[in-house]
Amino acid sequence: MARRVLITGGAGFVGSNLAVSLAARHPEWEIVALDNLYRRGSKLNLPRLADAGVEFVEGDVREPGDLAKVTSLDAIVECSAEPSVMSGVDGDTGYLVHTNLTGAYNCLELARRDSAFFVFLSTSRVYPVEPQVDLRLDEGETRFELASQQDVRGVSPAGISEEFPLEGARTLYGATKLAAELLVEEYRASLGVPAVIDRFGVIAGPWQMGKVDQGVFTHWMLAHYFRNPLSYIGFGGHGKQVRDLLHALDLVDLVERQLLDQEKWDGQTVNAGGGRECSLSLLETTAICQKLTGNEVEITPVAETRQGDVPIYLSDCARLFELDEWRPQRSAEDVLRDIKDWIDTDPERIAKALEIKAPAGGKE
């Protein structure tokens, strides 16, 4: 059982929610959050961490010396990342590669130093793009669905499973995370570092600094809240592309179970997401955001599909569900409502931190 836990990326969206929640649930644990504060809005989380009794270390996973400051660890939850699927396409690949891959290596070395349990937060983006674009789809009134008959293994109307082929390009973000997964496997097999790999789909919820290429559901709610324009980008510009989404607290529930039963989870690689039951198209997201905020915004159709985009991703979590009783507890509308309630707490400060244009006189 974990007693002293390091959470990398600990001032980010996922990391801060993990740190604050674990500190509240397990006051006997020592929770340490390490972050370089690179992400816009991450400083907003520092008072939350302090109030929760979380030790904060300003440091960078790319720098072994920064990690070495943290001593005597029982577990490491590696959720530092450059998570944007568009990162690196402008030719500047250094921060992406060194954060996601060199950073994972440095964290694994730290785990090896202390024989610490290693929880690696990976991504559905490890699955290659072209085979997903070529999947057979059924088109409904508001969304795409995966057809029951497919030409590739590991896919069904329930989503994509861990058996989906890994050959092909997957964005630089996905490639660095898959490469890091391979390092995790090697450190486990060759060097005895106990580890679990979680391939998450879209994660959403309060305290996410959402933008168009990462954190799309929070971005959608922020735009409706502050009445800023949006675009349906790609796949004809109709807004029917679909993602599953997982509330950050459902993620916390899963990671907590893994920290509490390390022997059971050691060696596992699992999809973890909302699945078909907790998924939305952009059209459906728009309807919920309109209902929750009372605002309608201009949405421009853009037919051209962006590099690396896919029409639908659903996490098939059958392997995880066979292994454990964990299930997502919060619906898609619950996620969006919680994001809206979070913005309500301090809209001016959030808008300023994210450099969002707010209408004169507030949101109404």
C-alpha cells in the first residue's frame, strides 16, 4: 500500500485532482505534487494543493535533478505530459518529446531507485489514426456510430479494445506515449519496477484548462459560458464526431484502487474511459451546454479535417471490467454540469487565467 506518493504534473488538471482527492481520502499518506507550471492556468491549482496539505515541488520531469529532490517514495503516478494532439506539427518537437518520453524515463529511474509502484497515465492516442479513419461508420441524426461489421480486429460498437492493431502513425503525442509504454514494460520485466498502464480516453471536469485541441468538452462549456464562437472542424463540419469522456473523479477512483492493490494491477495495460454509455458528439455537447448555460453561440462549420483527427473514439473497457469492479459513476451531462458549476465559482479569474474574452457585464 502506498504511503508516500509522488504525482508528476501535479498542478495540472489530472494531477491536481488526484493529489487533492487522495490527500482527502487518505490523510495518513504523504502526497507530493511536482510540476513545472508550464501549462496556462496551472498556478490556479497551487492554493488548492496547499489547502489539501499536499507538498508542492516546482520541478520538471525532463530534469533528473528536480526529481531527485523527492525522497523515499512508495508510488509514482506519472501524469506529466504535453497532451495536445497538435503539438509538434509546427516543427517544434523538443518540448513534446522530452516531456513525454525523456520525462517518463526519468520517472522510471526514480521508481527504480525506490522500488516504487509506477502508475502510468497513457492515452487512447496510442492507437493509430488511419485505421480509425477507415472504420465503418453508421451515421445517425446527431452522431457517428461504429458499425457492427468491421475489417479490423479489436473494434465493435462498444469501441476500440486493447487488441486494436498498433501499426501505423498516431500523432507525435500518441507516439511518445506509446514509446513510454514500451519503456514501462521493459523496466518492469528487466529491472523489477512494478507498474500498471492506463490508456485513458478524453478526461474532463472542473479545473481543466480546456482548449480546442486538448480538453474539448471543457473548451465547449467555456465558450458557451462566455458566449464565444466555436467551430465544427472536420468530417464535413456537421459536428457528428464522437468521443467518450471520463470525469476526473472517476479517474481518481481507478488510480486509488490501483494504489491500494498493487499486486493485482502490476503488469496490466487497460483501456479506461467513459465508453459508449458516457460519450457525446459535438452536436450533442452543444445542446447540453445551451441547456446548462442558457446561451447560444455562433458555430462555424469547417469541412476540412485536421491532421491526426478521427471521427469517433470509444473506449472498450471490457478487459478492465473483467479485472475489477470499477465503473464510471458520472454521466456526460454530470461532467458538463460540474464544469459549469466550477466556472461559476470565479468566472473572472478563470477567464483571465485562460486569456478568454468575456462579454462586457459578465456572461449573461
